[in-house]
Amino acid sequence: MTISDEGLHVDIGKARMDTPGCAKVAHLNNAGAALPPLPVIRALTEHLELEAAIGGYEAADRNAAATEDFYGAVSDLIGANPDEIAYVENATRAWDMAFYAIPFARGDRILTTTSEYSSNAIAYRQVAEHRGVRVDVVPDDADGTLSLDALDAELAKGDVRLVSLNHIPTHNGLINPAAAVGRLCREHGVLYLLDACQSVGQLPVDVGEIGCDILSATGRKYLRGPRGTGFLFVRRGILRTLEPPFLDLHSATWKAPDAYEIRGDARRFETWERYVAGQIALGVAARYTAEMGIEAIQERVTGLAGLLRERLAAHPGASVLDRGKRPSGIVTFTVDGHDPAAVKKAARERGVNVNTTSPRAQGYDPRALPSAVRASVHYYNTEEEIDLLMTALPR
């Protein structure tokens, strides 16, 4: 198999020229943290240098327009409005700020998936113990994708306060049917929280088409932004129903002597102190992704991941563990007789970055995968880099 010359195209030459790391390593760990492009690197370092030269507050004042552009850049990328976007220091904190703002009551139900990330499952359990909420795991179809029929049946039972799931799990290659879930949630009038940590930047994500009420995402993965950055989307219509668990003089106004008023936009989920250079650079990353073309990115990633799965299927002792109707750019596999950590180490010694997954991150999955190697491709990767990984694998 080779990547087709038909269809949409990413300018691979430009992408690799813009990515200094491509000259040093075959980076197949994009689901962990992707290599940033030059415009992102420049935006980040130029602001840090400005802070060093004139002071942090003064640099923020001078670059206020670039900081503000973050909201437009992200909202344009995901089909939202700028006032529905909050800048948060990472996807976990973005998700937490929204989840813990939901006014759960005793008897409420949370519906989630077998492939949910364990970090989110911990939050469900905490709320269940403290507020008398029940967590129900919706079963999968035979291929491992969330069963829409089962979800519809659970919603019809009532008492569901929230449907919460990940768009792309961190460990098994599938893409959950986010838009179909959104249609069911709207039909039943249920709040819908989507963890898009692995999907924004890898494939088209439009909050209007998906129908989610809340979406969290990170900067460091497929968006190719800096570590320590993320964002939260909260739909206008529900903003005022969610009171963040933490407030400060940015997210609320002090009404002396004993009252406060929370902001009316999504910035109620922010704090005044933030990584300003990171916010500017994340906005640049969102613009860069849009300019490269998200549909073309999706096609390129899908093609490269398919090629990698084909190569692995032909490799003696290798087993691809991915599930689902629709595969993502995350490829998980094992090599018989070889510990995944040892495979990762051997690949790194050959100049190829991959990662590993473990069952402890796999939430409620009754078919939890064993520890495995995780290779995650992005559009700037090449067929030659995939071949290099294959030569690094033991037989």
C-alpha cells in the first residue's frame, strides 16, 4: 500500500520545512505531544523574549491583540463563537472545570463508554460518592464502537443528567460516533460533554454538527501547540447554568461588601493568571491547522495509519489491537515475546519516537488491552518514517 495521489493534499514539503524536529527524529508519538511548527515556536519564544526584555505585564499589554486572537482562531477551527471559548492550561483542567460545574443531584445518571479515559472515570466516581449520582457504562457494538442503540435505550430510561465520552480513545484506534451521539442527546434533552483531546487537529471537529454542549481539548497533541495549553468550549445556551468550581477576579466581579457576579461568557472558566505566551502560540497553532486544511490533514493521517497497520499485519509476531468501524491515526500493537517498553526503547535508539499504553488508563473496558506499543501518525510523517519503525521492530 502507498498513500494515494488522489483526493485532498497536504503540502508535505512545507509541513516538514516548517517542522525542525523532522530533521532529527521520526516522530510517531503525536497522540502524546506533536512536533510544533515554526510559526508556533516563534510566537512562543518571541513573547517570552519580550517578557524578559520589558516585563511580563508590559509584554501582555503589548501583545493583547495576539492574546485576544486566540479566541477567534479556536472558534473558527471548531465552528463556535469566540465568547464560547475559554483558554485553560490543559485539557484535563478544561474538562474538570466544566464537569465539576454541572449541578448534579442525587439520583442523576451519567452515561459514558467502555473506552473512557480513567482520569475522567475517577471524576465520575468522586461525584457519584459525594452527590449520590450513578454512573452507567453503555456497552459497545461488536467492533468496539459505542452502541448507539444501547445509548438510546439508556437515555429512554430517564434521569440522565450527562452523556460524557471521548471522541478518540487514547489506546485503541477507534473514533466514536460523536455526531450521532449528539443527535440522541438533543432528542432526549440531555447535556453532552465531549473529550476531544485526541481529535481536534486530527480530523474535522465542528461543535454545531456534533451537537455537544461542552468540549475540551489540548494544545500539545494534534493541534501542534505548546505543552501546558488547552481550551474549553461551552455552548452559549447553557453557560449560565454552570458555575465553575473556582472563581477569581477574572472569572467574576467582586460586588462589595459580600457579593460577586460571574462573567456571562466562557471566560468564567478561566483565571486571570495564565501562560500568556502559550495562549498566543495556541491561537497560532489553530490558525496553522486551518491553513493546512483539516480535511486534507484527516485524509493524510488516515492514509498513513492504514499503511502502518498494513505493514504491521505483515510483520512476523506483530498484532494490531485497534478496534472500531472508523480508525484514527492512533495505532496500537504488540510484538510476540517482547515487552512494549523494550520495543519503545529499541525504536527510540533507531531515531523513532513511539509510546506505550497500559490497562490502567482504559477506564471501564471489559476487554482492556494489554500493555501495548502506541504509534500515532500526523500529516508531516512520511512512508519512509513508517518503514524506519518497521526496521526497528524485533521479529
